[in-house]
Amino acid sequence: MAICGCRCMKCKNQKLESFRLIADDGFDDMHHTCLSCNTHFSHADGEIFVTCERCNYLAG
């Protein structure tokens, strides 16, 4: 698990599960899933995902 100072895009909680990955442009990226409200989002651009194949995330 990676550590980051981010907050959830939706509820602003700091308790996140983080996933480090390489973006399509070759740069490092990170996705987070909020452990409070279950929002999954991109660290770099703030995009919120309902599903994410890269992290095996499916909103439930």
C-alpha cells in the first residue's frame, strides 16, 4: 500500500487505500479508494470511477 496525503474527492476523509500504477502516458499515477464512502478516484486528475479495471474496483 502506498502512502499519500490526499483526501477523498467526495467526503474529504484521509483514510484511503492507495494503488500505485503507470498511466497510459508512461508517468507514475495513483488511484485511491476511500475507506469511508467507497469512492474510487485518480490522484493526478481527480477523476472519480464507478469501475476501474486497473485496480479491480467495482462500486458496490
